[in-house]
Amino acid sequence: MRPYLLCSLLAITLITSCLGPQEKPVTKEEALIMARNIDSAIATGNEEQYFGLIQMDVFMQRVSKASDKEYASSAKRGFKAGIKSANLGGQIINASKDGKGFYQLVKHYEKNKIQHLVYRLYTEGGLNYHDYELTKVGSKVYVADIFFYLTGENFSKTASDLLDNLEATASESKKGQTEMFKRLKRLMADGKWKEAKKLFDNFPASLKERKAMQINYLAIANGLGEEEYAKALFDFEAKFKHEPYMFLSLIDAYGLRKDYKRVQEIINQLDSMIDKDSFLDYHRGMFYNEMGQLDEGTRSFEKVTSNFPDFQDGLTMLIINYLESKEYDKAKPKIAAYRQNERFNQQSLDEYLLAYPGYVSWEQQQQ
């Protein structure tokens, strides 16, 4: 083989290896198959299956692009392992398996010839949306990146920030921080909020100030009580309110301040960004109630229970609104529907009904 030809072939090989996996466009039909795969992984609680849907080499390309730098191979390998141990799939599974939470596909869309899937995560801890960007490598479709509405940024950007922080840390300290992350997540998952706050306070100041860590602290503060949560929310607002897409994280802040007009504006802004999610009628209803507009709240809860009949919190609030307005004839069939759903917490309904002896007397008279 002639030397110049050998050099040319070597150059092509190096360029190809630097480019990483060759991505191809995904079809609409393939995107909907991916949605079924995500649904299956979450429904069966299969964390490994969920993690396998992410193309980690492509994802690491996104991480490098987010920081505009190329990371060493050792850093990439370590971070891939860290992403796996972070167990995003397990977090979604655990958050949505308590009988009240759920993870549901909201919409599929195409933008700039790239297929996307938007999922809604609802738990007792709040609301979030995940926008999956899909890609194809070889003959298989994967997740390339995920935009989290709660953080207002792509997963790759959050990962890039964390990786930059770890790269600036001595190796021994880096290992210690990684273990601290894991421990923090375990404490939060177990609801050990005081221990979690104590551990959070021990992280370096530069790391604690990052957006992703501040959102973790909001969850911790929420577990510590209303006063701590209010302070954390207002601090968070001061730091991030001017950043795009941070409105979802600020709904509670404006709610605590009783700025309900701003809350409704944020909900409408979120609805417009997603291009309509009828589930948001539940949140509209909650804030209409806070504003003393019971009729508007009732109409919102009627809409959400019509679209989501298996949503316990939505049906509960509709029942409560009917009882508050003494519309007992409307409350009765809804209570019966609640009783018929084995997934719903029946003791919780019993406790609510104790607060409305007028309904109990009315029901007895109907028999």
C-alpha cells in the first residue's frame, strides 16, 4: 500500500472515531415505538431497560457540546458510570408507583426533522415534564438527550456543569463528592430531610449554587416544613427568575406570595409551551380555590376528571368542591366512582367526609 494512501485512510479513521456514532433521522412510527418502550420500562419497573434506551456515546457528545470542550476518555467512562448509578429510570419508577403518581406520554412532535416525546411526571412532590430527543444509530432508535422542564435545561447541560465541577476537583475529593451525591439521593428517597440538609450543607459552595443542586435543595426544604420551603423558594427565585423556562419551578413561590394572577399566567405559559396539556386544569383548579373562586375551580376539576378519570387527586378535589358548595346530588356519584376504584386511598376519602356532616345527613335521608 502506498504511504500517502495509508495516511489518508488513517486520517479518515481518526476523524470518524472523533465524530462518534453516526446518527440518522427517526421516523414518526419509530418514535411511537420508542414511547411504548419507555412505557414498558416504567410500568414493569425495569431500570436496566430504561437506561438501555439512552445512547450514552451520543449523550456524551451532547455533554461535550454543552460545555464546548472535549473530555478525556477516562472522564467520559467515569461519568457514564455515574449517570447509570444516578438511576434516572429508578427515580421515575419510584416517584410514580405510590398509587397517586404517574408517568404519561403527553405528545409526540417533530422539530427541525428531529422526533420528540414529551412525558408528564406527576407525584406528591409536584409536576415535571420530560422532553425526549430521539436519534437512530445503526438500525436502533435511542434517546439522545432529555429536556427537563423543572430545571429548564437539557440533561446534557446539567451533566456538563457537574462534570466541569468534578474535573476541577482533586481526584480524592472527586470520589468523595460522587459518594456524597449518591448518599444525598438515598436520604431524599427515604424522606430523611434533616440528614439530607446536613449533607447538602457540606457540599462545596460552588457546587451548591448550581441550578440542579438548588432544585434538589427545594425538595429538601419542602420536606423540612413550610417556613424553610418558603425561604428556599424566594432565594431560588432571586437567583433564577430571569432564566428561560424556569417558570415551572417558581409556581409555588408565587403561590406562597398569593400572587395568583402570576401563577395562572405561568400555567398558561407552560400549557402554551407544551402545546396543550389538559392535565394542567387540575393546577388551575387548585389556584382558583385559593383565590376563593370556587365555581371556576369546580369547572377546572370537572374538566380534569373527565380527561383523567383515574386521577385520585383530581376526583378528590372535585368531590370536596361539590361538598363545599352543598351540591350533594353531584357529589354522590363521584363518591361512588371513588369507592369503586381499588387504587384509590379509601381511608383518605373517609377522613374528608368527616368534615362534611351535612352531606352524611343528606345521604342518610336519601336512603
